[in-house]
Amino acid sequence: MKEDLICRLYRTTPDQIVSMLFFDPALAYKFTLKRSLKRLQGSIGENDTFGTQQHAPLLDVEIPD
């Protein structure tokens, strides 16, 4: 997966990407973005501890065979 695709899908800039890698144990591609909120993970008011609501922009990405 390319950095420019992630930036376009998530409306961010390359400096907001912390890591991008293929995660062999899960046969999955993983990337980490800096948190947009200034709240600590799991703190009061934090609304996405595991990032599980963040997959929707990837639904239309075609993965080549």
C-alpha cells in the first residue's frame, strides 16, 4: 500500500503516518496514524481506543492477486 493512497483516503499528510507494514501473522497490511485528538488512549472523552471505526475508507481498495 502506498503512502499517497493512505493520505488521500484519510485526508492526512505523510508526516501523520507513524508506520506502514505488512503484518505476517494476520496476513494483513497495517498502518498507524498519529492521533487527531490530544486525549490519551482510554481517557475520558476518547472515542476510538482501538481504531476500529477507521476501516471504512479502505473498503473500496482493490488488492491485487
